[in-house]
Amino acid sequence: MSLTPVLTKRFGTAQPWKIENYERLDGYAGLRQALTLLPDELIALVKDSNLRGRGGAGFPTGMKWQFIPQPKAGEPSKPHYVVINADEGEPGTCRDLPLMMNDPHSMIEGIIIACYAVRAEYAFVYIRGEAVHAIRRVVGAVNEARAKGYLGKNVLGSGFDCEIVVHAGAGAYICGEETALLDSLEGRRGQPRLKPPFPATNGLYDAPTVVNNVGTLASVPYIVLGGADWYKALGPEGSPGTSIYSLSGRVANPGQYEAPMGTTLRELIGLAGGMSRGKDLKFWTPGGASCPLLTTEHLDLPLDFDSVVKAGSMNGTSAVMIFDEDDCVVRAVKKWSEFFEHESCGKCTPCREGTYWYVGIYDRLENGEGTEEDLDTLLDLSDNILGRSFCALGDGATSSVSSSIKYFRDEYLAHVEGHGCPHTATRTLAGAH
Amino acid sequence: MTNFRTSVINLDRPGDPSVFGEQTRAAAAELISRYPAGQGRSALLPLLHLVQSEQGYVTPDGIAFCADLLDLTKAQVAAVVTFYTMYKRTPTGEYLVSVCTNTLCGMLGGDEIFAALKEQLGVGNNQTTPDGMVTIEHAECLAACDYAPVLTVNYEFFDNQTIGSARNIVSQLQSGERPMPTRGAPLCSFKQMERQIAGLWDEQALAPDANSSGVPTEAGVKLAIERGDTAPSYSIDTSAPAERTPAAETVKAAPARPAEDEKPARPRPKRTTTRRPSKGQAEQPTSEHDAPLETAESDPANPADPGTEKGD
């Protein structure tokens, strides 16, 4: 197993966010090459590469692009839009912000290529409002790209026009759900829409729209340059390309580690210098707070889209949060549940009320007032939330609850029997390092 | 987003849009013009940031102003305001301190930091010190888990905090100093920051030389250099060479890929832009893309260690 920096390779070089530095390192070569191809050839190339969306769901990007209806010459048509989901807020996920802060042009180059492929003239980058430094870098990069002729009218003399609007959100995790994002971008409360119809036919302003994640589009210039076979060979069958594993928590050297899809946690912990305080691994998430927890028995699980699903979790955003034996799993899940309760948009009753009930029960458990029956209530709630809401937020809220009870029922019972958290003694020094 | 159970907004008066002057109206018109014709409502979120930049929070005046500009009812605007956490309902301090207390940061010390700062400031969550200098809130995941625990001041990152370092930052803010963010531009006021979030950036606010990186961001790529790890290489088609600086022309060789042949040969469209072929390139130049690049460690002009720019 070796590290394979592709998307992260400019990290740490001299001011990689500046266009002259980006160009010096092959920047915009992918766009130049893309403009020599027909749009349909580009879609075929991305399909052939089997690039799968990096936002969590892993949907094939080329198929998304192909779903955009392309009327024949002379047929009336609505404009097409490309929307970039840069609303990174899934707990544990910290990949798109460093990517935009350090290498915004790779995403912008990918956006322009995507616009050319799906025949869109407008792209919107929806960045969460709190991420000011990422917004700053993307705005600066868009200005630079426009000044160099990569954006605007007649991109590089190709006759193709492309404009990017950078749009800041206002603090709502749910806007990372693509249809909620579109509602938010239209100036509304960010609440998910019923699907179908899908954004590919009825997206932004009810027009055909591609919604892609930052990391997905940043991968596109490399695919154009390297070709589909090169890209596929970077990862295992079915999960092509590299993955930026964002390691956080109880490892010695947390950070961004780009390696082939299918790397295992054991290998990742090794890369990150081992565990941080000499304690053994206890639980971890393979892709953010919406993915069921895994344990030491999954140390050798290949972290790719399909293997993780087989093990009962999800690859998600490849945000790996690592906790050790001194960390209380009930406390961790309580905090995630509070997050989902806070971020539930309120549209669907099971999610809105279910997450509210979760928090009440976890408060009881932590305060030493929990009962064994509360565990059954938590599982019952999970059954009633899962699959019963418009979007995946409610489903995601159940993941850590159900999986933690599955793997750590004894620790829950210890909270009941001991009238509170058995880990209190070990947590007080946490902030004092 | 804001908890809908506790979402209230003070609409005790109708609001007076005329408190916003000509300059604000011109800025609003510019924001609206960025969206396709007929889709002005898309500018509502930016406009609400704009009115916050004038008044420090969303007032009935701000709601009336946005409603007027976009031909919406005030109820429609208020419904949007109450949905989003960043729209404040009460006057916000010069500095908004947000402490991440989500699971990862919280368990690595964020909870204790939040408690210590509330104690230091003598105010609770979402409250402002009597002198109007500092508002404190707990934040959900700020997407900086590899720098945990983190806090932000007016949304600029202060990474890898301890109780001591966080207290130090707040003390400086209280005494009118502006500590330097670990990643981000020099601090400005909350109102100035809201203007930027609305989408109005000047050259100074874009801070092209401000630090963007730190040890965790570069951890993988540095390790790759140490280990000699690289991604499999590919050659790139340079028949339309980009403008390159001489330094970039010393590229290392990489094998040509058979996959390249599969691409359909297509005559290049004529281009009118001013690009010149660079001199001295090899017949089949290949890419610097193939290897991790030198890190800032070897580049004294661009220190990678955020500690060197830390204000505490």
C-alpha cells in the first residue's frame, strides 16, 4: 500500500491557490484537452472512468452528466446548470475545505469541463457560509480564471461561454442534500424535495441540473489528462481513483491522506503514526457521522464503496473519525444525535420528532436516569425513522444509534446500572493538553 | 440550521427599508444581477448577509428591505431568516466566537473550551458581552476535524486549541487586539465579514497571501515524499502547451500510456487567445503531476507551520 497524491499533490507547495502556480503545475491543461473533444466524448470518458461521486453516495458521475437531456438542434430547451455542492458539514468530514483553500483551481477547472460537457453556461458553487476562507480562495480563483480567459465569454477561443457564481450559504447542514441545496440556492428554506423528478431534469429553476461534489469535479481534469484506464487502475474494481482519507481523532498525526480506494483502517492508522495516547482503538466511522460505526473487528476491511457496504456501513465521505478505549461511545452518539436534531429541517415528522426523542433519551442516559427500556426505545425509534423521510438525514441519524447499541450494548447498560457515564474520570483532562 | 422549535424573530414593528442607503442599494443590485434574469430570489441569502453587515443582525428593517427588493412578502423572508443559523436575531458583537462542540472536537476538548470561554466572558451560549465586543456560540462541525479542537472568530479558523490558547485569543479580542487566525485572513469585524460572505470582496479581503494550510492538511503529501510514494504517472498531451515558466519545463519522464491512443484524434479548433508555445520542451514532455511536490518546508517564503503565524 502506498500513498498516491493526485488531488492533494499541490498541498504544501508555494501558494498553490494562485493561478500562476497552478498553471505551472499543469493547471488548465485538462481544460485545453477537454475543449478538443466533443461534449459527448467527454461524458463518455467520465463514464468510462467510472468516477463515483465523492459527496457520500458514490453515484457514477458520468451517468449524472448523461442524464441531462440534450435536445437536438432547433428543439426548444431550458438552460442547463452545474451546481457544486461545497456545503461540507457532515461531522468528521474535512476534505473539501482544505481542497478549496489550497487548490481551488482544480475544482474550477473541473467545473468548466463539466459545463462544457453538459452544455451549461452557468455554474453555481454553493459553499457553506461559515467557510469564509474557502469562499475567499474560490472567489479569488474565479477572478483569476476569468482574467486569463478560462471563464467568461468564448472560453479559450472555443466559442463556449461559462460563468461561475460563488454563493455562500447561511448555516444549515441539510443544504448538503442536493435538493435542499437547490431550494436554498433559489432563496428558500433549505428543505429537500421529493424525488423523482431528479435534478437532472428538474433541478435549479426547474431546469436540467448536474449537482456534483467538490472532490468529484476536482478529479475531472486528471481523468481528462490521464484517461479512463489510468484512473480506473488507481483503485480496486468498482471503486476507481484515489480517496482522500480525512483522519481525525485519536491518531498521532491526523490529516489528509490520499491513497487508493480500498485502503484499510489498519494501514491508515499506521500512516498517521499510530494511536495518539497509547490506548487501543475502540470505535470509528468510515465516512462521517451518517455511517454506522465500526470497531476493531473491521481493521482490515478495504475502505471502498462496495466493501464497506457489505460490512454494514458506508464509505460516505471517507471521513475517518477514530476513537479509543477511553472515549465513551454513548457520549459520542449523544453528540451526533444532538447534531441531527439541530439540523433536521423539520419537514418530515419521523426525522424531526425521532431525533428530538433521541436527544431526550441520551440526556437521561448521560445523567444516570436511563433505563434498560430506553435501549429498546432507541432501537424502536430508529426503525421508525429509517426509510421514512424524504432525504437521508433521518437515516443518517439512526446509523450511529443502532450500530453503537449493536456493538456496545454493555456500555449502554453500564450507564444504566452505574447511573451515569463510566468514563467521566478519564475525560476531564481532555482539554488540558 | 436553527432549531425550528425555538425559532422566533422579533417582528414587533413593520420595519423601515429606507434605513439602508444608496450604497447598500447599489450593492444589493449587484448581488441580484449575478443570478440569471428573473431569478433574483436566489440573491436572498446574500442579501440577508448584506443587511447583517449593516446592522449586525437581521432586523425588521432588513426583512422589509429584502422583501421590497425581491418582491416577496415579509413573511416569506422571515421564514428564510429563521431557518439558517448564521442569521442572528439579536445584535452580534464585534467578534463572533464559535466553538465546535460536535463529537470530534467536543471529545478532544471542545466542550471544556466552550465552558471556559463562557466563564471567562460571563455570558452564555448565543450571548454577547455587555460592551458589545464578543458574542459566543457553540458551533456544529466546522469541517476542520483534523485540526480538532477548533474555534473560529468571525468564521476564521483558530486550529488545535487548548483552554489556555482559547482564553488567550478571547482576552486579546476583549482588549481590542486582533490575533492572527491559523488559517485565514487577518481578522475584521463581524459586520465587515458579513459583507464578504454576502459576496462583496475587495482585494484586501481576498488576502491572496494569507495562510491556507497547516500540518494536518499536508500530512499525507509530506509522508508520501518521505516514503517516495507517488501515484502512477501519466503523460499529458502538450500539443496545445500552456504558458509555462522555465522552472516547470524540467519535468521528469513518465511512460506514455497506451490508453492515450484510445482517444479519438480530433482536429483542434482554432483558438484566438494569446497562447504561445513554450520553448525548449522535449518532444514528449511529461508531467510534474506525477510526483508529490516540494512542501513548504523547503520554501521559507511560505511557512507551513501555522504556529509561526499564530497570534497567541
